[in-house]
Amino acid sequence: MHKASTAVLCLQSGCSKVSHFPTPLLRHCTFTPFVQILQYFNTNYANANLQSFCDKNGLPLYKASRILKSELGITFRQLLMQRRFSVAQQLLCTTTLPISQIITAVGYENNSYFYRSFLEHYNCTPQQFRDNNKNNI
């Protein structure tokens, strides 16, 4: 399994403590800041900002970006989008919340951007996704 997929799976399951991260993921954690970034990301995905994390933790932005890219093979923005889509997917399948509320809950401010990105990623609209996957989760 790809390291980024492992991280997203862990984040989906609600891991917030280092001890809860799966062993394959920890094997790739050569930097403590990597685990700190994932913990921050897990609890703040709706409004996560790598710059604010770096400011709070005294880590240069370029270093945090490089850590993520080398450990996961994707950028912070890509990881953020994966997490937000994963949560949106779960909410679409398990709740009756209006799509506009789901969009806000996962951290998007622009509905049309979310719709465009969702369509590009899943080849269907959020409503079509909900209709096709109601009972799959």
C-alpha cells in the first residue's frame, strides 16, 4: 500500500495519537515533525494550514513540505484534499445532511470549486455519488 494511502486510512480511522498510527506508517516516519504534522492535520483538516502549523511549531515551511513529500510522496494540499474528500464521501453515504453543509463541514468555502473538484475526482456529482453509494458504508 502506498504510504499516502496508509496515512489517509489512519486519518480516516481517527488516529490522533502516535501509538495509534499503523506500524507500516511508523516505519516510514523518520522525522518526529512528520508525526506532528499528521496529528495536526488529523484534528484540523477542515481549516488546516501548513504555514500556521509551522509558525506554532518553529518549523520552516520548506522543511515541513519536504518532510511530507518525502514521507508520503504527495504535497500537503494533496493530502488535505484526499482527507476532505474522504470525510465528504463518508458524510454523503451515512447522513442526510444537505450537500452545502457537508461542503462547509469539510472545510471548503467555495461550493462550485468543491463540485468541480469532486466531479473531477469521482466522475460524478456529490448527489450522484450519494445516490449510488447510500448503502455501501
